Amino acid sequence: MRDIVMAALSVAELNRISNLVVGSAIEVHRILGPGLLESVYEQCLAWELEQQKLVVERQVDLPLRYKDTLIQSVYRLDLLIQRELIVEVKAVDALQPVHTAQLLSYLKLKPARLGLLLNFNVDVLRKGIKRVVNEL
């Protein structure tokens, strides 16, 4: 079953969608600038992506399996695009290693191949973008 989930989108399609997300994030940042709450950027980015006919899910519960127990609602993904690309929205002074570790954990738990960390609290958004790959 895991192989079926992983093979749903080709690498080329995943990269194309990733580029659309980055372009949309740049548009949101261009209009709003830094200094707002993460939830504002998340909502505006979701709207931009929906305008491009992408499947966008917000605040997606991500359960955790611990031994024989399934623990529901442990984590929550900010955005899940096309059911495969995880986007974590931040509004912090700087992305830290813990943010990357968090996203990598989400990628492993989902499982998914690609995630984007987007920090909107920067003067130019390209300084706040980090692509994280799960080397399944």
C-alpha cells in the first residue's frame, strides 16, 4: 500500500506543483509583506492555490502509530497540496533546524516525498523558503 501512495504523483509533477506553491507564496508575501500571523498567510496561500485548481487541505490531522496503538490528532499539517506535498507556514525571525526536523517527521509519518517550509517573516520571501525531501 505504501508504494501506491508514493507513486501517485511523478517527480516532475511534484516539482511542478512545488513551483506553483512557491510562486503563490511569493505573491502572498508581495501583497501582505512580513509581520502577520501564520494563520493569515496560510489562509491566503490556500486561496491562491485553490485559484490554480489545486486540491488544498488545511489543518490536516496526522495520526501517529506507536507500537500497536494509533494516536489520533497528534500533529496537524498546515497545508496538504494534491494530497502529497506538505507545506508548513511559519512567521518567525529565522527558520531553525527544529522546523526542518518537524517537517521531515511529518513527511515520514504521512508518508510523503516533498515538503516546503515557508517563512513569511522575511523581507524577501526567497530567504524564507526551504525545500525538504524525504529520502524514502
